[in-house]
Amino acid sequence: MTRPSTTADDILDCARTLIVSGGYNGFSYADIAAVVGIRKASIHHHFPAKSDLVRTLVARYRAEAAAGIGAVDRNVPDPLNQLRAYVGYWEACIADASAPFCLCALLACEIPVLPADVVAEVRAHFRTFSGWLTKVLARGVAEGRLRLTGTPEAEAEAFLATVHGAMLSARAYGDPSMFATITHPLLERLVRPH
Amino acid sequence: MTRPSTTADDILDCARTLIVSGGYNGFSYADIAAVVGIRKASIHHHFPAKSDLVRTLVARYRAEAAAGIGAVDRNVPDPLNQLRAYVGYWEACIADASAPFCLCALLACEIPVLPADVVAEVRAHFRTFSGWLTKVLARGVAEGRLRLTGTPEAEAEAFLATVHGAMLSARAYGDPSMFATITHPLLERLVRPH
DNA sequence: GTCAGTCTGCCTACTAGAAGGTAGGTATGT
DNA sequence: ACATACCTACCTTCTAGTAGGCAGACTGAC
């Protein structure tokens, strides 16, 4: 456990906020410098190129997401409640505006103009989550808790897409509650009546 | 029916392609100039500021979308087939890569850094479509063709969000068929069994 | 008809500022 | 002595946007 100066993390935190708000081309090193209280050139010391910064950021984001998935897998036994935990996490982030959009979802919008190594990380994030959701849905069916109309794979992709679309609609309407309006019925539909 | 030079339209067409691929901050007047075969300054003759260009573009896009809705309303009697027409339109656009993303959905991602007048147009587009979908779904229920689990309003928002999320997933995976994988079950779920 | 005036569409040439990035220096800690 | 973290100063390229000119098409007045 090295404990390096927190500046690199501050830069990443700031970059994340800026990207979530305006995308890859919506922020500059100058923007970060102003917030972190450092000179523009000093950011290049930590991250030589912008693509290095964003690639590192997405990698860290993916690690955090993997840890989050791990925690849910360990602490939430019921598959349905696992889905609720996932949706609830974003509901809270959007409600308090702390992170009103998934970093990778936003970057995915701009894939055609993104550096290739960033694209690879973003794509991997999508695969990680659709894979996890597939597993959760399949287990929910096996345990008789969930009711699917398609394969777990297809339902997982649809679930992920709807969650991302819900983020987008919440942003489009400027109304955080839109996220819950869309995602709660999505969850309820999966509940197997007993 | 004035027939002005088509240059302004060429500029708008080009801007649309560029925005759909990389967003508001992902293109410049120089990019358009290179494609249209005109000088950078000449674009300012047609659209003084970038926000003017994009606002006009979104307004035109909305007019086209309204015309499309009108045509579907007139030519497709069945509500379920109306939904199929809407989804099918995007399926074709994504498959042939002619317009692999909804202009307004992509701009909505960047709302926090967009000019206010552009945001207003984008927001209006979302309202137009969720309104139309609400109407179609309600009529589908009234005619006994569709089966909803929630209110037409909520189902319409979920439908729109899933379609947008499906575009995003198709882009994220670099796989156009992902759009159909997500949207076809979405449609089938609404079919009322007879 | 034609001739001045004007409007349109596009041009060259330019600006100020912001973009990402580099060179080379200094203070500090090991 | 070496590396880390940061600095000032600078570079090139790109950004949106402006100023002013020029050729051609439309306008009305004579």
C-alpha cells in the first residue's frame, strides 16, 4: 500500500467530474488546474497526455466498480436485491448530483472520437456489467425469485441499456426523479409473483 | 417555396454527422469547411455563432422528426406497428451507419456544457417523443392491442430510455445488432396475447 | 434597356484566446 | 546523488469569431 501524494487522485477526481458533465472534449488541463490549485504543466507530470489521464481514470473507475460488484455479491444474498442495490446506488448519485452520470456511459457516447486505448477500457466496462447482470439474472431465475421473458444475456443487455437511458432522460428533463420513474418498474417487472 | 442555395443545408448535414459522431465539442468550423468545400469564415456568414448553427440544426431535426411521426400516424394504423416503425427506423440507420445515434440523445449527454437555447430544443425533442409514445401506448391499450404494466406515461419514458440505451450499447460494443437485441424483446413484451 | 444601389455568398487576412504539450529550472525529501 | 513534485516560460496548433473586399444576381428609377 504505497501512499503517494494525493495530487494525482485529486486530478483524477476532478477530471471525472468534468467528464461526467461534458465529455472528453468538454474539459481541458486548464480547467483541472484551476480546480485542483496546480499549474497546467504540473498535470503533465502526472499524466503526460490527456489520453493517459482518461485511460487511467477509466481503469480506476472500473476497479471501483468491480469492488462495488464484489461488495454487493458478498453482502446482498438475494439477486433481486442485488439489482435494487445497483439501481439504488445510481439513484442516490443522481439525486444528490454527486455523479449524475456513469463515466463510461458518457464516454461511450463519444467513442468515434476517443483514443483507442480509452475505447478499450470503456468497452470492457460494458462487458463487465452485462456479464455481472447476466449472472445475477440467471441466479434469480434458478432460485425462483426472478421471472425473465428472454435469455439472461438479452435481459441483462436490456437492463443495462434502460439504466443508461434513464440517466440520459433524467439529464434531458433536468429531473433526477425521472431515473426512478423508469428504473423502478423495470425492477418490479422482474419480480416473480409468489 | 424559396429555393435558396443548398450551402446552408450542406453545412447542417455535415454538422449533424459530426455531432452524432463526437458531440458539440467534438467538431469545429474547420472540420465542416473541409467537408463542405467552403472557407471557415463563410460558415459564419450562414451561422454567426456555433450555438446558432447547432440550435438551427436541432430545430430542423425536430421538424423532420415531427414529419416522421406525422407520416407514421397517417400510414400505420396499428399502434404496435407504429412502435415497430419507430424502432425499425433507428435499426436501419444504425445498421447502415448513416446516422448511428439520435442527434438529441447525444446532445442530451452534454447538456451541462451546452448553450441554453440548444438545451431548450433538445429538451423539447424529448417531450415531443415521450408525448407521442404515451399517446400511441394509450391507444394500443384502448384498442386491446397492447398490454402495459404501468401508466402509458411511465411506459413511454421507459420505452424511450431503452431505445436510447440500446443506441449507446450498440456503439459501446461496436455492434449494430445489439440495438435489435435490446429493442425487439422490448416490443414483444408489449404485445397483448390473444 | 440600362444604370445605380443593394443584397447575397463567398473570399483573404486577421485577431485573441485556448488547446495540448515541452524545456528547463527549483525546492524538498530519501 | 537522486527522484519527486511542482514551478515559470514557452511553443505550436487550433478555436470561434471579425473586418473588409469582391463578384454576381436582383431591384427599382429613369
